[in-house]
Amino acid sequence: MATYIMLNQMTRQGVSNIKDSPKRAQAAIALGKKMGVKLTDIYWTLGGYDTVCVAEAPNDETMAAYAVSLGMRGFVKTQTMRAFRANEVRGILRKLA
């Protein structure tokens, strides 16, 4: 499975319902499970992003559908990045010409 980092910013709706944030995180985990995405970690953060999630998905398309599905709910805007472990980077670097 591929690893992804999701940086999330709460929308106005998300901030106005901040007390429900832990419940929404559980709903996000359940949605991921339904869609084939496993959230391995969720962090509430200070700074430019309100939450950071680490997730695993079988491919980019599945992760993209999950991120869009989260955004459709109106509580967060997502920025998703594919993350590579050291062994994956070594494989990528071996392919360089």
C-alpha cells in the first residue's frame, strides 16, 4: 500500500463545529475503511494546518477519491501528498538514467 500525508485546514463550518472534531475524525476513519483507505495517524496541529493525517491506500486514485469525499462534507480543505519510505526512494533512484 502507498503512504500519503494529508494536510487539512478547517473551513468556517469546521471551526464553528470544532467540539465535534474528534467525532468527525472517527467518521473519517470509518469512511476510509469503507473506501479502502487506512488512516494510521491523525494529529491536531498548530500552525498553517489544523490536522495532519497519515494514511495508506492501494493507489493514487483511491486516495484522491477519499480526499475529495472528505472535502465534500464541508469541514476541511485537504492537501494530499504521496510519501515514500527509504526503500521506495532507493528503488526510484536506481531507475535514474
